[in-house]
Amino acid sequence: MDARENSKKKQLAPPKLKLLFTIVNREKTELFTALIQGFDVNMQLSAAARGTATQEIMQMLGLSDKSKSVIMSVIREDTEDTLLRFLDEKFHTIKNGKGIAFTVSMSSVIGVAVYRFLSNNNEGRM
């Protein structure tokens, strides 16, 4: 396979999927879920969580509540950088909107239909 064929094959490959974890104060769950959904995210799951920091550490970090939510979102790799920068900005500008976000690669997805749903690719192209 020459360089041209290899380049062409890379262009046809669909974007990989990643799992985005966003941890925020529980009262901000709906807000951050809606913000993330604006990036063509079809599947999200949120779960109640509780922080483990001591009162002393929470005061040093400017945190007031241990009640947290973990939002898990399936995103396309090509939106990862933009979405993480967007969330970082929101963590600094929304009142009581502090949080953390990170991604984990998904190694495989079974089936074209599942991939299309998770990647919000309903146009039939791959």
C-alpha cells in the first residue's frame, strides 16, 4: 500500500468514540448535561456521587458541598478538545460550577447501527 492509499484509508475511517466523565456539584447536573448535549451527544448517564475531601480541604479549595454527580457521555474523538476546553471555561465562569472532566478511549463498539447512534451519525455514511 503506497502513501496515497494509506492517506485515503485514514480519511475514510470514522471518528473514534470516547467516554467523557464530568464530575460536578449535584445541583449543576442538569445544566452540564444540557451543555454537553449541545455537542451532538446522543447518550449520557448521570449518577449521584459523594466527594471524599475533608472539610478543611474543601474550604482551602473553595468548595461547599460534598454532593456530586458523575456525568458519563459518549463523544466523538474529533470533538474532544473543543468540548474539554468549553467545560474548563464553564468550570471557571459558572457560579458553583466547579468540576473536573476527562476522557477514556473506547476500544471497540459492536455494530454499525450502535456506532451511528453513539456518534450521532445518522446520515448513513461511515
